[in-house]
Amino acid sequence: MWEPITDLVPSFFATLNQGPLTLTLFLHTFIVLPMFWIYKSEKKRLEEEAELED
């Protein structure tokens, strides 16, 4: 799965591009999963504000 990086300037994203799932797993871990967490926390906050207004 890992091959030597032949880029002139090895970068973090070149490392992520090594395997077919590496970039996908990275994006889902650091972008998609936190979006679900933010959605749930904001939904809870809005519901608590709605209860206070009643």
C-alpha cells in the first residue's frame, strides 16, 4: 500500500494519496464525523432555546 513518494517536495497530501482508501478515511475522520457531532450539538442547543421561549 505504501510506495516511495517521488514528488519533488513531499507533502502531507502526497502521503495521503498513497492508497485507495487513505484519503477517504482521512476526510471522513476529520471532516464528515465532526459535522455529525456539530449537527447534533447545535440541534440540542436549538431545542433547549425553544423550550426556554415557551
